[in-house]
Amino acid sequence: MLRLPLRYSTFICGLGVLGITETSFAQATAGFTAEQAGHGGIVYNQSCASCHGANLGGSIAGPALSGGTFLSQWRSRAANELSLEIHQTMPPGKPGSLSEAAVLAVTAFILQRNGAAPGTEMLTGGETATIGAILSGTAPMT
């Protein structure tokens, strides 16, 4: 059993009282850059908008990638699961044709459009934080 000095135990317990949880730390460290999301917007417009809509609202050809329906399906799943789904299934007829950088950029763009704030670290394929932990809850104005 790991024993921490009393001052560290008190600090860790104090974080719980303040409402700071493991998820809070994940939110602070997970993310993407504004540049990455900007590149994702370009890739999205070229490869995704015709099916998922210019505003990510979905269409007959593809589901919404923003809003309540999207979040109910993806909020509890890891960001890397979304990237993998995009890579393995998109675009229709050419799954796997987008580069890893393009897939991660599109994922960053989708996260940003759902309310996540960009940070200083690029989104990577190994990002295991849940989408809900990454989101700030306020979608930016377009």
C-alpha cells in the first residue's frame, strides 16, 4: 500500500472537496490547437460537408456531428474512438483515404464545433480522454 505524507493526503482529499476530479485534470490536459481545428475545417468542407452538412447538422446522407444527438452517442466515448471511426469509415467509398493528420484535424474541428476550447497541445491518435471531458459545454458562435 502506498503511503503519502499527511500533507499530500490532505491536499488530495482537499481537491475532492473542491470538486476537482480526475476528469477535471483530463479536461485541462486533453485537447487540440486552434490551428489544428482550422485545418480540420478545411478538410471537413472538402471531404465531409456534402454528407454531414456545412454546419455539421447532418442530412439524409450523414448524421449530425454536433448537438444533442451527436453528444448523446459520443460524450462518454474517448476522442481516439471518434478519430478511429472517421478513419475507418470516411469518406464513403474511400474509407481510410484521409491521412492521420487530416483525421485528427477533422476530429479537432468537430470537438471545437461542439464547444471544446483549443489549447496548446495537438490532438493525437492516443487521446483517451472522453469527449465529454474535453468539451467546455459552450459552442462557439459561427
